[in-house]
Amino acid sequence: MEDPATLLALAERALQHLQQGTTDSAAAPMHMPLLAYQDPERYAAERERLFKRLPLALALSLELPEVGDYKALTVIETPVLISRGDDGRVRAFLNVCRHRGAQVCADGCASARVFSCPYHAWVYDRQGALVGRYGEDTFGDVDEASLGLRELPCAERAGLIWVMLTPSAEPSTPAMDIDAWLGEFAAQLATLELDSWHLYEQRSLPGPGWKITMDGYLEAYHHALVHKDTVGQHTVGNLLVLDTFGPHQRLTFGRKSLSTLATQDKSQWQPGEHIRLIHSGFPNLSISGILGGFCLVSQIYPGPTPDTTTTVQSILTANEPATAAEKKAAQDFSAMVLKAVQTEDYGIGFSIQGGMQSGANQAFIFGRNEPAVQNYHRTIERLMNQDHNEL
């Protein structure tokens, strides 16, 4: 959990905004041309640069708790295999056989001693090494040591497994410094103790384009209207406390109970009960720590075209629900966040996308009260103009 002093300071900032009718703000409104959302060439370049050459949180550590556990998934049309090896270390590979390129494992989570390609039974161990070939005597000699699964840069930090989808140019040369990339944000993520939660449910949701989708995760301006029947019942609309950690951001929203702190002595405050923290990891991770033993992890992946995304939504509970009341509470929370995201947020997002061709707008306007959205788009611009080796 976040340390008490930090929670107290965040609650103080949020309460001051509530009392003054203010919010953390950018210096001025920002105009963003619609081409930033629509242009196919720009989209392809940004997807390649920001999603294939930066670390992505592809899995939760709790999805691979034991030696031999693995997760296979397809991300940005890239087949990935994540495996916890015999030494306990997590590694990631392109899920592609080195013989004829078949997918080695079907997408999903399981445990395995070895991975056997379904085409010709080339066998790889948990560390990705080629350890057997069907009919190897008749196949002929090959350099097996050089034909292990193609490894991807991978690291485990703060209960998340980070992978870069582009292999290193030289296998012996690290291509990802996760500590440099996360910086002080790693300590913020660590407070969530993600590896100690229970994975209650996980699902994939189709959504509108990547930037439209992410814009909605980065502001509270819409909460009172769009989410009036779900999270908006508990959150103060248009109130944001924002902290940045390089390209990453922590958003603090006020809960409707925030006003009660004004009548209490600070020594009696329980600040965590009156604010809601969202940890937003660039470019596509959103973690919402919710009061009551629930957490929502969202991973947003851009699709093959500018108007498509897939969101992997993971529902975490503090413990595995055991009693009837705990099971109902988990089901209710899962149903609420599904409605809030799929029906409300993405419903509006698809509406926005449908109107982009109308000619009504040449640009979107991000208000001063949407500083996290502004930061996100400025980070895109900065990284697109930055040499990869500078990361």
C-alpha cells in the first residue's frame, strides 16, 4: 500500500481542490489534429516505435507463480511465449518454431516441462533452448545451440512482467533497461503489491482506436456524465490530482466522501478511503486501485488499423472469494467495471470515432483540466522524435 504520508498529502491536495472548485491543470488548452488519430502512416510508425520498441507490461507475475508456468499470447500481431524457467527467472520468446515457423504453443496459460512444436516435434525447454528433434538422425546436422527460441528482452518488476516485442540485434546485448524506463514509477507500482492479489477474472474487450481509448483513461472530466450509474456514483467529477514520473503518471481522483475530511482532525483521517489512485504506465497500462479489496488492471493494445484496439481487463481481488458474500461482491465489481468500460467509455469512444469523418472537427481540444491527456500526447511526440538509443 502507498505510505500513509503520501496518501495524506494526496488527500489534502484533493480536498483543497474540492473546497475551491479547482483541479490540477495544464497551462493552456491544447489542440490535437485529427490526423494524429487517423493517418495510417503515422499510426504505423507510432505503433512500431511505441509498442514494439518500448517495454510493455504483458503479464502479471501472479499469472506465472511457479517454475514451469507459462503464458502464450499474441500482441500487435506478434506471438509471444513467456515462461518461468527452472531457475525461477521469467523469460520471453517469440512463440515461433525455429524449424518452419509454426506457433509452438496455443495462446493461454498453463504449466509445461518442455514445449513441443505441433508441426514436427522440435522440443524446447523452459529456458527456450532446443533440446530435441523428432527424427533428428534422418534430418541432418544443425547447430542446435543457435536454434533456441528467439528471445525477447524481458524483466520482472513490481509484480509485472515487462517485454519488448522487438528482439535484440545481438542476443548477448541487453536492449531494455527496465529500471531506467520505469524510474521512480517503479516504487509507485510496488506499493500496489500486485503479486499478492488473486486473479479473479480476465477478459478481452474490443475498443475504438488506441488514442481515443487511452484519452478516456486519463481524465475525470467525463465521470459525472458518462459514469453516473457506475464509478461516477463514487467519484467527484472534474477533480484531478496529478503526479508525473517521466512518461508515466499517477492520477488521484476524489471520492464522494472526500468532503467529510473537512470536519475531521487530520490525526483522525483515513485518507485512502476518500481518494482513488490510477497508475498509468506509458504507453498502454492502467491500474486502478479500488477501495474494498478490488483492483482493475487494463492493458490496451492497438489493432492493425487506427480504429481498432483490444483491451485485456484483469479483475483482481485481495483474496480468492470464498463465502457467498465475497463471491457476490466480486461478481458485482466485475460487472460494474465491465459496464463502465465496455458500455460507457467505449460506447462514447465508438461514437467519437464515428464522427471523425463528418468534417465537424479538424482537431480535438484538450482542456487545461485534462493535463494527463496533454502529457500523454506530448510524450508520444517526444518519443517519436527521440533516438531509440536514448531510452
